[in-house]
Amino acid sequence: MTEHIEAKIGEIAKTVIMPGDPLRAKMIASKFLTDYKLVNSVRGILAYTGYYNGKLVTIMASGMGMGSMGIYSYELYKYYDVDRIIRIGTAGAYTTDLKLYDTVLATSVYTDSNFAYVQNKENINIINGFNNLNNKIIESANKLGIVLKESCVHSSDVFYKMNDNFKELNELYNCTCVEMESFALFNQARLLNKEAACLLTISNSLVTGDTTTSEERQNKFLNMIEVALNTL
């Protein structure tokens, strides 16, 4: 047990699939897993461990933002000896090349946050993806016939921005979409010699204003879930 996770040692699998939303974690467990059980509910952050096609896996929410992701991913890697975490989340498109429901694989993550400096005194703002795990995800997607859009992702600390500079971020760093957790996840994996990946479904477009509903975001973004699970 840790301050934030009540699961006993051995109740968390080596691979964790990590949506942000606790209700999405619950939906994934009930829809895709067999012989699963609830192993964490502290602060409403639900985690379920069970089997997918005979492979043990944990589905656990991260909550929103780098602060929350940073806590849970660190504790999973450090204290539960998790080997890899695959984030599955939603993102806002920075380009018309990405449409609603497109699935994005983060090949790198850029942030304008000072997360890494505060944690480990490094002035870094870009972390590359973990090739071994990304290659397994690409193989899984190919077998399923699901198209992945590979891209640099912007990981932001702020959701409600007074002046959004997404065009500049797209031009300078080739960021095609934005989310709020992956940089913290990648930094923890890098520091602790683990693996991490980030699969995203486009839920809205900052360019066109197109958007999806909260119910769709919770229950209907299935492609990234199936790709992540089939990496097992």
C-alpha cells in the first residue's frame, strides 16, 4: 500500500492500462476483462486487475493533469514494480489532419510545464517515446486494422487558456494535439527505467470546434482500448 493506492503487493499487474477517467476504467474492466476485481478505490481512483485473453492486466485511472498522473505512475513503477504503463486518453486536435475519433500514438511529448525541473532539476521539455513499447502498439494496431496517427503531443498544465497558441506549437514542435498527462508519465518512466506509451482519441478540435459528448468520451472510444489491450 502507498498513500494513494490501497492495493496489496501482487494485486497490480506488470502492465497497467491507464485512462484518466475512473468510470472509463470501470467500463473497460466490465467490457473486456474476465475474473477481475477492484483493487483500489482511494479518492475515487478506480483500479481493476483481471485477465484479457489469459493475460493479467490492471486497468487504473490516473485522474486529470500531470500532478495526478505523476503521483500514480510513480507509485506504480516504484512501489508496485510495474514494468509498463499505457495511457489511453482524449486529446484536442491542433490540425485539420486529425478528425474526431482518430487514434494518435505519441512518438514524443512536448510540454511548456516545468514538471521535470521541479521533480529532478532537469531543463527538459521534450521526451521521446519508448520505441520497444511503441513498436508493440503499432504491431497490435496493424493486426486489428486500426490506423494510428503517429505524432508529437503537447502535454499542458492548463485546460482553460486565455490565449491559446496551438498554431505556434504546431509549427515549432510539430504538435498535432494536446492533452494533460503524458509528459509526467514519460518522465517517471524515464527516471525509473520503465516503459510508457500514450494512445489518444481525438475528442475535439481546436481548429474546427467539433467536439464529442462526455458520454461518448467515457464509453465509445474503443479503438485505443483494443490496441492497448492487444499489446499484451
